[in-house]
Amino acid sequence: MRSPRHLLLACALVALPLTACSTAATAPAPRPLADGGSPAAQAALAPGAAMAEFGVEHRFGSGVSVLVAPPRLFQPSETAYPKCARAASFQIDVRNQGSQPFRLSNLFVSAMAGQKVAKQLYDVAHGYNGIADATRDVAPGDSVRVSLAFALPQQPTELRVTVRPDPDGQAAATYRGSV
């Protein structure tokens, strides 16, 4: 005859997978951020990203490496979108040290200013209009420089810029500093 301890252990082993499955099935759906940013943008700044210092190159497993220069603060022009009192610009050097071409349109760059998603700034007067040559393939051994800007709040804040060589991938490097 089996002991009550064996019966309890058998019940626990049967219930464990059921509990794990039911928890996953009832997990709440991602909610939009309070400032209007999407859950995808929040996920883009995942805490598991490799931390890097501005001005230091980070190499991904694919052989693509990025170097995000320290931010440069500026006052956006009257025609900039979105409207803001100040912004930070970044030069991002992308170097392909891998064996396959890298499609520049796969480069995903996002930013957080404090606890809020920072919106990419488009300011033609200052030369910030996104990745202009996004359809370009960066051949093995080649590099390209991209200039982007993000809107900032009026007060000084911590800024985190996350770069992914694949918008759907897990590999990311996050650069952090105060502006």
C-alpha cells in the first residue's frame, strides 16, 4: 500500500504542469504605456540588453557592431516633429564584421528619457530625417554612419538608447547617460 506522502507527491507532479499552463494562458495582455508608447517600444528597452557606454563599440553575435556616440543636445527648429523644447542627437556607426550583408532597415533604435519612451525627432532643418538609406545593404567589411535625434523633456533626465540589429531579435545593446 502507498503512503499518503506518495499520493501527495503524485498529485503535486500532476498539478504542476496544469498550474504552469493555466498561469500562462491567463497572463494579462500587454497594456499601452501611459505616455502613448507601445508595448513593443517598451520591450525594445528590455532589461536583459547588454549595457554599453556611449562612445564604446558593441559587437553582436552576427558580426554587426554598433558605436553610439555621446548625445549632443540641441534646440529643435520650429518645423521639427514632435514639438519639443530640447532634443538629443546621436551618431551611430554600424560596422558589418560578419560574413553576410546587413540590411540597414533591420537596425532598430529606441530611447527612454527617464521612465518614458522618447519619440524619434524629425527635424529636416538640422538634418534629422530618420535612416535615409534604409534599403542599403552594408556589405561585410563595410560601415555606415546614421544620425538620429530624440525629443527630450525640459528638465535633465537619464537617457537610455537601445540598438537592435534585428527588430524581432533578442540581441540588444543599451547605452545610458544623463542629459
